[in-house]
Amino acid sequence: MSHQPSPDATLVILTGAGISAESGLRTFRAEDGLWEEHRIEDVATPEGFRRDPDLVHRFYNERRRRLAEAQPNPAHEALARLEATWPGEVLLVTQNVDDLHERAGTRNLVHLHGELLKARCEACRNVVPWPGDLDRTTVCPGCGCSGRMRPHIVWFGEMPLELDRVGEALARCALFAAAGTSGHVYPAAGFVELVEIKTHTVELNLQPSAISHAFREQHLGFATETVPRWVEGLLQGIGRS
Ligand code: APR
Ligand code: ZN
């Protein structure tokens, strides 16, 4: 039975790698996962970057190239339609570093773990759009330093971005949904425990996750089927479908 929040309600939706899987971008913890060819500590930690920056730059350069060939899928599009049609605020909080939510039309968006198409200078902290390759000789367009640019990605052991903005929205939302996340990585996996007791919680995932127990409503299946159907139900409930 789907729950119907009032039209002025704030909705917060957390997404993970599962929502981009059907766009051809690999998830992290499936058997064919991204980490197969690389150990997490080698490509997703500050220590790994210090140890072998060329390996880390190659890893993210390859992911940027793969992202350029990917397209948003019906799940991304349904969430963009929800934001455009829902009268209250819809905040999308993604753990994904791809730009598929933006390309589908989502505007009110937090990239908790950074963005693949941006780079950051370790000398001046400047963050710039970066669709192309990065390497050890790249010059910072801000301060002119060379060799100090890194992917604008939050690595393990680093602080996720905009947590205060997310916490504020979680405290006042009437509905919290999680789509395509295995619930293994904190703080995102703990968001469902932070919402008010009266907040309705919905999980949309291919299979049960590590946090399924915390959700009142669950839709199992492919995101390109479950997310559009769930969004349609919400919009029909307020006569806006
Ligand atoms: N439709 C819906 N769900 C899917 C689909 C699909 N087509 N394919 C996979 N899933 C589900 C899987 O069942 C799994 O529960 O998506 C989830 C993906 O889990 P992970 O690979 O662990 O990705 P995520 O939860 O986003 O990882 C969180 O961990 O590695 C770090 O920073 C990285 O942001 C990432 C974080
Ligand atoms: Zn700089």
C-alpha cells in the first residue's frame, strides 16, 4: 500500500549506484563491481592517491570517458519529473558522482560524494568543471599551480559534502525514499534513522539492502520500473499525473 504525503510536504530522496546501473554505469558491490579490478584503498582513498596518483588519475579518467557515453534512464527522468511537478520541495541527495540526475533535469540536488566531472586544486581549493582527463601535470586554472589537481570525489575517510543541508531537510521531510543503494556506506546509510518517527520511508531496490529493515514501504525490482511507477502513484495522489 503506497503512502500519500500532502502536496506541500517536503520529500527527500537518496540515490545510489543502482539507479545508474541501467544506464550502463557499474555499481560498486555487485560481483562485476567496479572494485574488481582495483582495491578500494588504491583508487578511493587519499593514501592511495598519494601513493600512486597516476593510477588514480587513470581510474577516474576512464570513468569520465564511460560517463560521456551513458544516458539518463527512466528512473532519473521520473525523479526529475517529480521535482518539477510536486508542489512541495523535493531534495535529491545522491551518493553517485555521475551527472545523470542533472542531465535528466533535476536541479535541487546534493552530491554527497562529489562529482566525476569536476576537479579540485589541493593548493587553492578551487573546484572547476572538468569533463576531460586529469594527470599529474595538470595546471590549476585558479592559482596556476601544476600537479595539485585531483578528482572532486569524496574518498573513504573524507567528509561527505553538504551534510548540514541534508540534515536540515531530513528533519522536516514527510517522506524519505532510498533508491538503488546497498546501505553499506555511512553517513548516507544512516539517514533513514535520522528522520522523524512520523516520516514515511520507502525503499526502491533490486534486492533487500543492509537497511531494508528501517523502511516502512519497499518496492523490489529494477529502478527503471519501480521508480517511475512509484512517482506516478505519488503524482496521481495529488491529481497531477
Ligand atoms: N535497479 C535498482 N537497484 C539496483 C539495480 C537496478 N537496476 N542494480 C543494482 N541495484 C542495487 C543493488 O542491489 C545494491 O543494493 O543498487 C545497490 C548498489 O549498491 P552499491 O554498489 O553498494 O552502491 P551504493 O550503495 O551507491 O554505494 C555507496 O559506496 O563505494 C562507495 O562512494 C561509493 O557512493 C558509493 C557508496
Ligand atoms: Zn589552484
